[in-house]
Amino acid sequence: NAGVTQTPKFQVLKTGQSMTLQCAQDMNHEYMSWYRQDPGMGLRLIHYSVGAGITDQGEVPNGYNVSRSTTEDFPLRLLSAAPSQTSVYFCASSPTRATQYFGPGTRLLVL
Amino acid sequence: QQQVKQSPQSLIVQKGGISIINCAYENTAFDYFPWYQQFPGKGPALLIAIRPDVSEKKEGRFTISFNKSAKQFSLHIMDSQPGDSATYFCAAIDSGYSTLTFGKGTMLLVSP
């Protein structure tokens, strides 16, 4: 099993550009989440999903969209990137609501 | 509103010493308390977890102590090693929700 995979590993965007951060898991987990990690702020939940077709907002959802058309994939979309979205993004999946398996992260720099 | 408060922000311990990281919470609906370990450039990984009906859980050199009445829990790393140098996050989950709430993290450095 590959576990949780994220692409790209690193991305540079200009303000106003859009992009999609990809996340995939091969463990057949129902729960998937997106977090951002900023220095001194810990991990903050952006959006999460409890199954295909079901998504909900987390603590910091503004500026981000998600969809969950399959169990395996949970992409995160930035429609119009802003410098405040410069961060490290982690995707996680879990078989239960508690134990989460994190991907390796995507480092995003918005200029 | 920060629901899980973690301290200290950073910690330096000599090799062989005990590392202690503390967390406190307010939400009495939290019913599961995991700790995650993160090495630089990697995603967090589950280290150890506890439920509130248990006061202590030990796995190797790592121990969680839980004080339900004080709404506090802590991670103890015995015989700390340089390889333990990482960022540690406490977290909590509400029985009615599907998401974890994380503390802000503690950067641990174990000096050789």
C-alpha cells in the first residue's frame, strides 16, 4: 500500500492563480481531511469528508474548495491564491474518526 | 478559540533525560486524546493515544498521563534520545464530531 499520497510536493503560485492539490489514499478509508500547517499555529483543519459525496468545512475553509467523488481521492482547490495561503498542506485519511494517517505534505508559496 | 492548549512551545532535553509536554482542554465532550510526532519535512504520525477512562498509558519509552478532573494530559518521554528530536502535537476529538483538534505543537530537541 502506498498509504496517503500528495502531489505536488512543492508549488509556487502568483497571487490570483488557481491550482488543485491532489490527495489519494489506497486504504479504503472513509474519512479524509485537509490541514494547513503554519509556524506557531499547529495544524488547522480546512475541510473534511466522511465519505464519497460528503464534505464539510473545518476551522479555516475560506479560499478553499473540496469535493469527494470517490473514496480514494480528495482534492483541494485554491480558486484565487493569496499570499496568506502560503503554507504546508497535509492531507490525512482515517478508518475511524480518531486515527489519522497523514500524507507527506505539499509546500505552497504564493507570491 | 483554541480548544487544546499545549506547552511548552519548545523544549531542550539532554540525552537520557525525561521530556514532558503538557496539554489542557476545556471541552468535556472530548473522548479520545492522541499524540502525533512529526519529523522535519514529514507528515505527522500517530505516536500514542489514550481515552479518558484510563489514567495512564505506556508504550515503550512513551507514556501518556491523563487527569480527567483537571482536564489535562501529558506526554512523558523517558530516556530521551537524539532521534526523538521532533515536533509533538497533542490532539483531541469530540464524540459528536469526526475531526481532530490539535494543540499548537512542541518542538523537542534532545542534545547528545
